[in-house]
Amino acid sequence: MKHLNLISKLFCLTTALLLSASAHAQQKGLLWQITGKNIAQPTYLFGTIHLFDTTLYRLPDAVMNKLTQTKKVYFELDFSKINPAEMLPYIMIKDSTQQLDNLFDATTLAKLKEITKTSPMMQGMGPMLYKFKPLFLTTLLLNNGKAVTIDMEMQKRAVALNDSVGGLETVAEQMQALDAVSIAKQVQMMQEFIKSYTTADELVKKLTEIYVKQDIENLLTELNNNAPIDASFNEALLVKRNITMANRIDKVLGKQSTMIAVGSGHLGGKDGLITLLKAKGYKLKNVPFVFEKVK
């Protein structure tokens, strides 16, 4: 159960690290005010990041303070309702012949073993580590124990302000989206990731530096060193989920002051939430702010 609780905390990290925004009219900015249709109260869309290095930059007060104007906050998931047991069938490989120590090439497996030696957490998992589906192994390799999750920090603030919190998706829906990516494709991606892996600290720093640029069109392709993302992977993890989220956002807007906070990879591009919500008749205006460096 200890490992499952850890997984539930890391679960929301996965999709933000794997999404890619499509090329479109170049937009920048993570915070957007939504108006139009029947909206009469402050309503915002914010692109979060699930690993943020607070030793480099402070949490964005400009965004956190907007929570004082809102009464309802929707994240991708309602984190209070994540049940580790519900996730287990999606996370673990059932067929022992498909375990990672049987699928990774010798070079990848050797490097993974070396990385494991630097992490007491992964060492403690023993052979169980090889039973993780590759996409979930990524979350373990990026967990440096120091980075914060902006979504969860926002949820804490919302709860402290007595805002109600909800989710645009269920755990099962996110798990099924991830499960739509074949094990073979996951293995291929994981081998490339491990090949270029340095340390969790360096990767979290890189992710944070890219995120604070607020270039929602290119931030994750930049993180991926401009390598192309498989089309079927992009369809399962981004396009289909954006359509679902846009439809659900449309149903909740206008009832009260609302903040929508989802992974920043969902915002930009021709299939992103900004474009989809505009197509539904809403107006979205960027609210500029800058991240403050830690001195």
C-alpha cells in the first residue's frame, strides 16, 4: 500500500510530461480570462505544470490570488478522489513476459539499474519496479522529492479559501487514455528517455525553465528536443481528451466564478482548449504575469 500511495501522488505527473502542442497561431501565456456567452463572474483558464522547481522560481502569486475571486476550481482530476486501488490494474504489467526487464534492450536495462542505485525509493521496490508500465516508470524517474505540483498547491489554497473543487476527468478515463498507448510504443519511448537521462534534478530544472517561458505552443516539444511525437500517441493523450474537457468546461461555465486548471500542454494549438473554447463562443484574453526568480 505504501507504494500505491506514492503512485497516486505521482499519477498526475505523467500526462503533462508526455503531451505535445500542435503548431498554430503562436500564442503565449498560461493564464487566460474567459468571457462571453452567459459568464458574468470572474472566470479563468490556467495551464499548470506537474513538476515545478521552487528553488528556482516562486509559485505564481498572480495566479494563486485569482483563487480569491473564484468559488469553484476544476482540475483534470479531483485529487481527493484518487483511489490507488482503482489505478492498480492500469499501472502494472500482468504478463510476466512483458515485464520491463524482459523488454528493454541490454543498454537501457543496465542504465536503469544504475539509476535505481541512486534512488532509495526505487531500490526499495526491488523486482516490482519492472512490473510498472513504462509511462508510469517515467514518473518515478522524475521524482526528486523536492519539486512541487502546482495543481496540488492550487488545490490546497482553494480548500483553505473554502472553494469547492472538482475534476474534469475521472481516474479511469485518464488511465484508459494512457492505456491506449501500446506497451511496445511505451517501451520505445522509455528507452529513448532513459538513454538521455541525467538526473531528476536536472530534468525538473529543465522542465521548469521551459515552463516559465509560458510558450504554450512549443513548451513540451522544446522539452522533447523538438523530436516529433507519434500521431497516435498525440491523439490518445491530447486531442481526444481536449475535446472531452472542452465539452465539460462548457457545461460548468457561467454558473459561478470559476478557475479551470489543467496541464499546460492542453492549452495551445489548433486542438487545444483555447481554440476549442473560442469555437464554442467564448472569448479568451491572456492575463500577463511573470514568474519571480528565487534570489
